[in-house]
Amino acid sequence: MSFIPQHIPSASTCKKNHAVCKRPPYVYGTSVSVAYVPDSDHVQTWTSGNWKQTFGYDENGRLNQAMAAKYSGANPIPADTLGYYYGYDTLNRRNLITREDGSFWDIGYNTRSEVTAAKQRRGAGSSNYLPGRQFTYAYDNLGNRTTAKSGGVTSGSEASLRTTTYAAANALNQYSLITNPSTFDVTGISLTPANYNPSDSATEPVGVKVGTGAQLKATTRNPSTASTYARWHRESTSTVTTGSQARVDSVTVYENGTVKNTGKMSLPAPSQSLAYDLDGNLTDDGVWLYTWDGENRLKSMEHKDYGGSASKLYYKLTFDYDSQSRRIRKQVQTKTTFGGAWGGATSHLYVYDDWNLLLWVNGSVAKQGYHWLPDMSGTWQGAGGVRGLVGISYKDQGGAAYYWSLNVGYDGNGNVVGLYGDVGGSTGLYAVYEYDPFGNTIRQNVTPAGNSLATTLGENPFRFSTKFTDDESKLIYYGYRYYSAGLGRWTSRDPMQEEGGLNLYLIVGNNAMNGLDTLGLIDSDLDANVVGGKVAQANQEKNLLYKCPPAPRMMHDFLDFMEGVPPFTRNYTADDRITQNIAKSFAANVARNKAIEAARRSCANGDDALQPILLGAELTQIPDLLYPAYFLGNYLIWNEGVETTDGLLMGSFSGGYLTFEDINCCCRSAVICWDAINRMTLESMFRAPPSLGGYDRTNPVSGGSSPPNPGPGVPWSTIQQNFKWCEIITF
């Protein structure tokens, strides 16, 4: 998969320091072209052969279409098309998702914009809901779930949904007990034509059997009146309905009396207990036991004993990380008898480019390779790679020295919904994925089912939010944390601690329909420009070229100035806390985004020569929190604790400039350096009220001592602060 960019120049046009460019690796037999919306950084299409991923936007710049399809000439082939079309409410929340088959999802929210309902319908009317595709949620005031309901019948009745109940969370927002139902949904797609007249048999055309129980007929319903296939659903009952053990049941699906598929259904215990360690890490969820290292990284997990009708297979997973906390190894062990010895270990090794996974090695054999474009942020990894994976390479299961590759199709949330490509000489749609609002996979099928490569296709780990799913545990690895779609929350607290919000276990505020999490650290809106801005602002402390802890600079500069002690021009570097506060401010981020846009335009025009950016109005918006003093009437009042302030801004910024020291269009990165100037005059400075020996705004001399005399020849009336630092930006 060679990369043919239409938005940035090729490596040959790059000038200085561009010898090493981050360019997506070659993938056997295909190439991808990228096109952008004119005069915008919004991606419009990815094209590879007869496959195309298309994104559309409304007049407000909101994404309103994501479609992946195989084309015949200029037209998408309906059977190989996956389409998502979005509508928004007055608060810019997605409240309608229409699919390519004419069915649609209604999405509901509470006043905190948490998702409270998601129900799929085949058309308008009160009797057109699709069974098994209805979800509702309720929360306490801190976002902890109180109930989660799922299932449903064609009427969409709330009473038909089965309920999971959560005991009140503790003061740390941790669950201790969850009461789970003993029924579960088995759903699928029947390729039977829409006009097929099912027989009167109690088990046809589709039947479902749990364990050794009876085969029971599924409800078959077309997703829309124009469809040539039907969705089917059966609410089944586990063979274990009470107790505190998890359950795994065997499930068999029949179509017209013939076995169509077999598998296992894993359910938590009817009465599910959870426990945490003192650092807030989940140690026991009733299904798995977890251990964590001193950096609060998941070190290992192993199955607890469970009941049910399926044959037993217990897993133990062990993880290793590098110095950047990237998971570089997963060791898998199994056994068939609880309490028995673990079998030999299989090692899975992972190779990265920053946080993007490049290679998955199974033992000593390369299993899969991954190929990336700029992600949803418009940068290489500004959104943590979400919607950046464009292709997956597999080695032929026959062992031949032949690699084949599949292109990745997406919905508007950055979820992988399909895999397209050439398998055994036949091109088409080979895997389809669908998800509930919290990332649980509700559809995963590989076609054709009898293909010799179906097993490998089914092992694609990148699904929800373009993140790696461990199929043994169903946990989703984000980088700094693991997400449990079953619980709808993280398994550990936010490493950002209190900066992560009031509830450190929530994922994007219970609203993954409109947001994403990059690496388990930061929540962002889905709009590409907003994502880029928020991620850039959150990463400034990492990208600034200074070392912590900084050298302290107390408020002595200010006091010296008041006493007339020179010098009256002071220079501050990246090591000073006051510089760091300015660099992290919203105002500085406004100027930073100007630099990002300038770099993008420059690279789009094939020219990496950039003029300095003048700093003016942006820096006058430095937040008041940087000022440890304020005016009350005519008097300047010091904020409490000013004596321990590490830096003090005096007056207001009068300008400065931002220069580009280096820009690399191939790597989409640049080094920018700031030179910001802040000035203050004597006439604008006052101390405390006269009763405290300060200066009166209306009469500086009365009520206090005269202004200090700095001595002959010293320009007392003005002091200037110069702030200089450099940083790396990505665009």
C-alpha cells in the first residue's frame, strides 16, 4: 500500500532536514490515494483500486456521512456498501444515524449529554423496532450507571427490555455489586430473500440452541422494506440463572435445519461482585482476577472459575511494557481444568511507530502488519490513531511467501466497520462489525464463512475506536488504560488524576457517540478541528522543550521594580514557571493553532518557507489566573498567597512574534519558537490601599510614600518582560 498524497508534497520536494520522513510502509499489491475537501483539512476520500472510503460534511463542518464501499465504475455495489449518515440536534449531538439499508438509530441524551437510549428501527412507526437492538441507560449525578437495559421487541416497549442493575457506587465511583439478567440476545443476518415465506416449523428458517437445550425459533425481520436479507433475533436463556459464578454457554445457530454457526456466549454472574485496590485499579470483576504493577499498568489477568454448558477453557494473560508504557508483549496460557497447571505460553510481540502499532508477531512469525494515514485530528497521531488505520496485511495461512492486504472501512466515530480487499483472487467486503453505544460488538461476521482465511480475518484486533481488542478478555487496549465495554468504563482511574474530571472511570462522559478518547488520557469531540485543538492543548506540557522541575522565579522582580531596583528589562526562559503557565494558556493555544494552519497551508503549496507570525491580540487574553493581583475600586489588591507565586505578569502583552525554526512536511511536524513581549508602565501600577501604605489610583502621591526614585539615568517608568521558548508541533 504505497501512499500517494494529494495534500502534501512527496519526499522529493522536501528541503532541509527531511532525509528521514515518516511514510507509511509498503503493503503488497495496493495503493491508497487521499483527497481533501477543497480549502479544508477535512478528508473527503480514501481510494484504493475499486474500494473507496468517503466522508461528507454539512454546512457547519460537521461530519454527516461516512461510507465504505466497493465500486463498479462510478457506482457503489450495494452488497459491498457500509453507510452511516448522521443527523444532529440543536446541541450538536448526533441524534439520528441512518444506515445503507434504510434502517436507522434513534439516539437520546440527558441534560449532561450522556447517552440514555439507542434504538434501531426499520422505518417510521411504533412497530418497526428491531429486536435485540435497543439499549437504554440511567446514571447517578456523577455518571455512574444505575441501570442498563437491552433486548427489546418490535414495539420498542421499555418493559420488554431486560435490566442490569448497579448497586450505588461508593465515594470513589467504584461499583461493588451488579445484578445481571440470565437471558441474552443472539442476533444475525439471514441471506434469505425478503419475500421468502418461512415455513410453519417451530424452528425455521432460523433456530437457536443453547447447550443441549431445544432449538427455538428466532424472529426474522427485514431491516427495511427494500432489503434482500433479514435480521434475526432470539432472546435465549443461560443454563445457569443463579449464583456468583460467571457463565459460558455453547450456542448453535441453524438455518432451515442445517447448522450455520457455533460459538460460545460469556456472561457475568447473576450476582457479580467487584473489588479494587487502593490505587483504584480493578482487581476482581467476578470473571477475571487482575494484578497491576507500581505504575498502575495491568500486569496480568486470569480467569476465575465459571459455570455453564460450554467446554471449559481458562486463560491467563501476562503483559510487558516499554519505558513509554506501550504494551510490547502479551503472553497467553490456557488450561481446561480449574486449579490445574497452566499450559505452555504463546507470546505475542508488538512493534510501534510512536503509539501506532506497525507489526504483530506471534512467536517468531509476523502475523499482521498495520498501515496508517493521518488520523481524525489531521495529524499522524494527534487523535491517538483513531480513524488512521488504512490497511492490514496478513500472511497466507498456507505458509506461502505471499502477503495479502485489506483496506479498512469506518463509520463517523472512527470505529472499524468493514474490511475490504483481495482474498484468494476475489475482491469484496470480507468482514463487518457493528457496536452498541459503549463499544460492545453486536455484529461480527466474516464472508464467505467457508473461506480458508476466515479465521485470520476474524482475528482482526482493531475494531471499536480503532483500538486493539484482546479477544481473550474483550478488554480494549488504549495505551495508558484498558477499557471494558461490558462495564462501560475504564478498569483503572484516569492517570491525569483530578484533571480527568469528577469521575475518573468514565469514558468520554458516557457519550462515545460524539466523542473519543485518544490514549486513555483525554476526551475530545469528534469534529476533526476540535480534536486537533484539544489534543494540541492537552499535549503542550509534553511537547514544550523544557525540563521539570523548573527553576523558581518568585515575585521579587515585581518588588524590585517597585523599589526601583534595575534591570528594567527581564528575560524569562522555558525553565521559568511563569513561561510554562503562559505556554499552557488558552491564549497561547490560539496563536499555536495559527502556526498549525500556516504550516498546513505551506505544505499544501509545496513550500516550507514560512514567515514569522506576529503575536498581538491573542496574548492579551492570558487568563486572569496568572495575575496574583486585581483592582477593587481605585486600589490594587493582592490575591491571597501571592508571596508563594512562582511568577508574576505585570501589565499586558504588547506583542512579539512566533518563528518557524524547522518544518518537515513529510513528518507533518515543525519546531516553533516564541518571543513574547509584556510591558508595564509606572502609571498603571498601584500597591495596597493608602491605609496599608499603598498608592491611590486617583492620587498616587497622597496617602502613601512617593514613588521610589531609581536613580539618575534609569528609565524608571517602564518595565519589559521577554518570554522565550521553543516547542514541537504536529499538523
